[in-house]
Amino acid sequence: MQKRSGFTLIELLVVIAIIAILASILFPVFAQAREQARQSVCLSNFRQISTGLMMYVQDYDDSFPSNRPGYLSNGGACNSTNQRTITWKTVTLPYVKNLDVYRCPSNPHNKEGDESRKSEPTYPTFPISYAYSGSILNEGQTKALRLASCPEPSRYIMLVESVAGCADMGIWGVNTSWGFTGGFYVHPTKRMQAMYIDGHVKSTKFSQTLGTGDDDQQWTWFANQLGAVTQARKDLRNSKLWAFLEGT
């Protein structure tokens, strides 16, 4: 009797089917693990930027960098065609010392330059990933925010994740007029990193930063900005925007 030396077609199909089933189970797990690792890198970036910012504050009489401490050309909005801007990133880089720290590995726009890129050879091009909270730091572009002026430094957000080219992103960025992918960035896990005025950082859900009213929202203590927070709460009721930012 001749000894069989190979597999039958049925056996090969069974093996292939098993491999396909295992792959369908494991690939999402691997993808999730990879994203968790990227999110951890992003949180580490926030911590390093936080350290740099707080060192800057100590050196500059308890004052944070103003959102746009100086203009090289065309001091207008961040989408001005010929604008060349020194932003908070420019003045904190000597403390952070690594340009890649300003780049989130998960952000889909992290290889694009932000508003500081406009053909100025003296200053580096910063990647799109992180933005100042314009709801606080836009209150006076030529006047720096002092730490002592914040009523609750551990409550209010100073740095957020963004996909926009601007170096700042206020709560108005959640408005649907920006488009669902035009303002804030949340990770596939539906969490975003946030840095607060006192320097601590954490991963949070976007809706948690809005609170339920003026007394527990995390965006601003300026009266003329509170309406934008209220509007963001209303905008988040949009089912598509909720799905994009919150996941369900």
C-alpha cells in the first residue's frame, strides 16, 4: 500500500479557515495594542511639553507664553497666506529640546506643518498635533496669561490635541461648521490627551471636559467665552459629531 505524502484539499481548506479565523480575532487586538502604545507616547509628549512650559513660566515671572508672542510677517489669523509666526511652540522648544515631542504618532496630520511653517528659515517647522487652548490664551494675544490669574489651575485646560494648522484651538473647534475632522483630534479609543494650567496631564473623554454647566466645564473662566462652551454642549448632541468624538 502506497504511503500518502501530502495533504488533501479538504485538510488544506480546514487549515486555511482556521488561520483566517485566528487572524480575524488577533488583528484587531494587535491594532488596539499598537494604538494604546501610540497613545502612551502622546501622553508622554504632553508630560515633556508640560515640563518645558512650567520651566518657561518659572523663568518669565509666572507668565505663560502668549499664544502668538511675536510676528515676523502678516500678523493676522493663522490661515493668512504669507504669515510667518512665532508661537508658543517656538518659545518652549529650548526647554523641550526635541521637535518630535510636538508630534503625536496617531495624529493623521502629524507630517504636515502648522502655521509656523511659512518659509521662515530661522525658526523650525512644527508638526500639527497639539494646540493651545484659545478659550483661555486667546484673551489677549499680546498679553501673557499669569498663573496667579487662573482661579483653579488644576481644572482648566491649557493644551489639547488638534488636526488644524493653527497653534491654538478653542472650544469653538467642536462646532460642526469646522467639519467633524477639522478641529479637535480624539484617538481611535475615543480619548484625547489634555494638559491643565497647573501642568498635570491626563487622558480624558471629550464630553467630560464640557461638564454639565458653567460650574464644572474645563475650558474657560472668562465670561465672554462661556457661551461657546454652552454651544459646544449643544453641538455635541448631533449624533454624527457624538459618534466621531465619543464613539457611540
